[in-house]
Amino acid sequence: MMRPTLVLLALLAITTSAWAANDLTVSPRLGTVLGNDTVTIHLNTPLVCPTCTLPTTAVVGFGDARGRNVTIVDRNTITVTTPSHQRGVVDVVVTSGSLTLTGTGQFSFSGWGGAIARENYEAVLIPISVAPGTPIPGANFSQWISELWVRNSASRTVEYFLGFPQCNQLVNTCTGDSPFPSILPMTSVASAGGITDGTLAYVQRGGSDTFSLSLRVRDVSRTNENAGTDIPLVREEEFRKTPIQLLNVPIDSLSRTSLRVYDTEGKADTTANVRIYAMTGGDPLASTKLTLLKRGTVSSGFTTLASYVFISDLHTTFPQLADGRYRVEVIPANFLGWAFASSTNNDTQLVTTVTPQ
Amino acid sequence: MVRATVFACYLLSAICCLAADITVTPKSGSENGGDLVTLSGLTACNDCPGPTVRFGGVFSPQVTNLGNGVLQAITPPHVPGTVDVSVDPGFGGTVTNAFTYVTSGTLISANYERILIPLSLGSQQFPGAYGSLWASEIWVYNGNPWAGEMLFGNPDATCCPKTLIEAGEMRKADYIASSLTPFGIVAWVQKGSSRGMNFSLQVRDVSRAKLHSGTEMPVVHESEFHDSIDLLNVPIEPSSSRTALRVFNLDAPNQFPIRIVITRAAGGDPLVDDNTVVLRIAGVGGTVPSFARFVSLDDLAGRYPQIVGVGPVQISVSTGTDAKVWAFAAVTNNATQLITTVLPH
């Protein structure tokens, strides 16, 4: 014979189960308390019949807040931008005409110190070190600095941080109640130094279209001769597992041409094959296998540093190559990668980049 | 487990062949193949191994299972005409007369992605300031394991390049140019091939080849155009260089104004808020559209003297409409003629 308390608990459990509505599923099921994440809602019951016209709009509630930018993709699918909301688990309710569909406890809001969903953020590779302050001495009396700027042109705050957003107990309560590190609307920021080559930054996808970055390296001892060289900031969609092609790369005795290869997943040491071809085609004139070293950590899918390898001069590495222009092919060993070459003139220290286009 | 899955897929196939409502998009493409076709309304079989798709009995060189009953396939070459599209076990059956192959070089604009070549001097060399002699080089390499088409309108009617670029072919493509303008040239690459079609564009002062290897210019894919573009940390130093702003649009039907806002690099009140600048078509002619809409402000400091002496600036270019633009700044040193580009990232 069950005790009354247990019977009551069992009844409560059954009742709760009976009340839980599962008319829809949400992906991802986790977002920031700041809002501005894009989620997809799959409706188990279609909004309209197969031959009916799709409704132009619907209302999507997340707990007691309403989502923005509702788009009806098809009769079973809606995309919506999450509202800001205090930390916690909420019901998602879709209302369209007389139809109301509910997903009980389908979405969670979380902040700094709490859970975070990697798919809500776009990775951006910062290929070289950021050192805007004290110049770094180079060859032929060159003095190098590099400057990274970021700008949020949106009318809403956008989360942006380097690597996994570790919680700093000294300045943050780490309860999951506050947004992750972010850039205010219509704000430009010059980054401080100390950012290592191959660092991965993350931009909230809901604001990444209106989020801009700029990285320039220059020799401040020659500012009268040149304003520097633009270095690409590489968005996640440009990372690739297929061979990376660098065309028309100068390899000659007038300059040193370096090659940098990044594994943006950064989980372990890995390898990449490099083959160098004449611009007219044919078999490879030179090849080598590179080992990319793991340097950082991966937490909840966020990588701090890409695994990385650097060849300082292709001309000395492959002395069999005559002065000229070449196609350099980098073949990742099953990792999401990126690579670029840079040619620095021995006398003038002027830099030419060759990036995959 | 795999065998069980395959068996399940075959079973599903038998059912779905009777019930499937498969759509094929687009419904036509080049006889050379290389087009990206989406098949939807198939039986959802997310774990089925190795889906294959045939066009007129010829296997697609690459099929991607997007899940939820959607496949994407690259078309194989086939003689012109209408063919059946067949999907293998687990996904559906055969859709008769579902795809039409057309003659090579026919522009079906929905099948192509436009590629902006911001600057091309062709095979010519042009004298510039301070004894400079400018040249540009465009290279294209097809890294796909299938041939792909790149269409160029050839408005000068001076050459007859092949539209087809074979798998693994490297091509010097200086023919993508026009005597009408060096700016805003457009080429068209099949969407099914554009990811693996690699470009290189460099501009350099050949009179100073021993001092510098040149400046890389971006080749801009259609997807990189936006309704606003921000250029950050742009140097404005008229005592040593001139800074130009160049803005492009691919598809507005007519000329239209843009808005240019310039602030200090760190933001603040606008130093410039100009909506009088108009994008105009860079040129006309060609067998397919060959020119972007374009404007060049060759000397920002001369046009907007209020930005001189404030240090680097931030430039925002927007349209205020659905029209999309792409823009970059070029800083040319007065003495050395060396170019620094500032690009949107």
C-alpha cells in the first residue's frame, strides 16, 4: 500500500505530464538573457492546409515576452528573434489566427556564468596578433604595430567575446543573470593588445550582419611611405575542409613569403599537406606535410585559439623553386581551416597578402 | 545497423515512390553541367548512406543530403534537351521531364552568382603619378572535381574566351576587363561551382617591382553586398596620401543615391552626412551584364575638408532601400604610390 504522500506526488507528476504541451519544438533551445538570438520553431500541427495561403504573420511568446522578426518559412516552420528575458525556463507559444500551439518549457534563457549555445554565435578568426601599443621590432629597423577595431552598427546590443566567455569572479556575479560580454549599439571600439595570432572571436549571429571588424598591420617607422596592410578577419562560413588555394603567390629572393595555416576547431594537433605548383599547372614542384599545434582550449564548443603552423619563408623552405609566382595549395587533414600567405619585401618591409578568394 | 538502415530506406523508397511530390529547382541548366539543383519533397531519410541522383541517366558528381527530404545535386554534363531526374533508394523515385539542359553560355541568371571585380586593367599597363606604371592580374583556378562555367559579357568584343573552366584548370583571366572603365567589372559563375572556383586579383606598380609585390584586391561575391557597409580605421592623411572611396551595386535598375556618413574612428557626431552621391552604371554592352553601378570619390580629404586633421575615420555607406552595396577605401601614398586597402570584414 502506497503512502498518501507518494500517491499525491504520483498524481502531481501525472497531472503535470498531462498539462505539458508539446505542439512544437525549438532549435536551439537555449539563448542569452540579452535576446537577439534567431531560433527556428518546428510546428507539429501545420498553420494552414497544404493548399492554403500562408499567413503573413504570427505571434510568438517566450514566457511573458514576445519574439521579434517572426518569419513564417512554411506551414510547419517559423523563425523568430528572441526577446530579452530574465534567466530561466519558459514556455514558447505560437499564435496564428485562431490557432494556438504551445511548447512547455521549450526554451531557456541564460547569461554570463550560465549555459551558452555555440550555434548562436559566429566564429571570426583573428589571423595575426593584435599589438596596437608598443611597436615590435622587425627586420631592417621596422617597427610593427597592428590595430583591431570592431563596430556594432545595430540598434541593439550584440554579444562579442574572445574564446569561451570565462566568468571573471572579480567583476561579474556569474549567476547567469547578466548578458555575456557585448558591444553597445552604434559603438566602435579599438581592441587592446594581447590578442594572440589565431585567436577566435565570437559574434552573436542575431547581430553579426551589422557587426564589422578591421585589422591593419603597419610599420610605423615608414608611415611616410605606406599606410599599412589590411588583414582579413575571417568569418566562420569561410572556414573549409576542402583544399585552400592561394593563387599567384610571389616566392623570390627579393622578399620573404610566409605561410600561416589555421585549424579553427583547435581540438588537437593536426596536419596539413602543402603543395606548390607553377601557375601554368602541372605536377607539384614542391610539397611538405605540416603539423599544426594545439595551443588553446575548447569549452562548450568555443575554441580559444586555432591550432596553428607558420612557415616563415617559402623561398628558403623550398630552395628548388626559382624566383616567380606560384599556386600554393593547403589540404587540411579533416579540419575546418583557413590559410594565407604574406610577402614582405626585404628592403622596404612592405607587405603583400595573398588570401583565398 | 547499417544494413538495417539500408533495408529501411529501401522499404521507405517503395512507399514514397507512390506518394512522393518531388520538386526540382531550378528546372533548367547548362549542357556543361555544374549547376546546383535542389530536390525537395523527398522521403526524409537522414541516415541513408550515399544518396545518388541521375539526370537523364547520368550520375551527379556531388550530392548533399540536407535532411528532411531535401537533396542538393550538381548537374552532370548532358546534351541539350529535357531529361528525367532519378533519385535512388530511400529518397524517392523518378520525376519525368524534370530538367532541361540548354546550350552552353545561356545566361539563366538564377543559376549564377555574380562576382565583382572591383578593378581590372586588363592586359594593359597604365602610367600613374610619380612615374608609376600600373598593371593588374586576375587568375582563376577551378578547384572543383567538375567543370564549371564563368560567363563574361566581353563588351569590347575583343576576345572569345571559353566559358567552361575545366576541373583543375588554371586560367589567367585578364580578358575580364573593358576599355570603357577599369572599375566595377562583373563576371557570372555557376552557383554549383562558385564555392570551389578560386580567384586572385592583384594590382601593382610594375615600375617599383623590386620594392613591393603589389596589393591584393578582393574579388567580391554577391553574398557580400549589404544594405550598409562600415569601413573602420580609415587613414586620412592628405600630407602623405590620398584616400579614395569606391562604392558598387550589382542590381539596381537605375542610378540611385547613397548616404555617406563619416565620423572619427571611435564614433561620435558625424563629420560628414552626405546623401548627394549617386551610383551610376559603369558601362554598357556585352553578351551578359558586365558592369556594376559604381561611384568613386577619388579624394575624400579634398571633398570633405572637415575630416582633415581628426586622425583615422569611420565611413558608413548605406542605401536606405533594399538595394545592396559593397565599398572599400584605397589609400595611395603620394611619394611611393603604394596602396593600402581598407575592406569591410
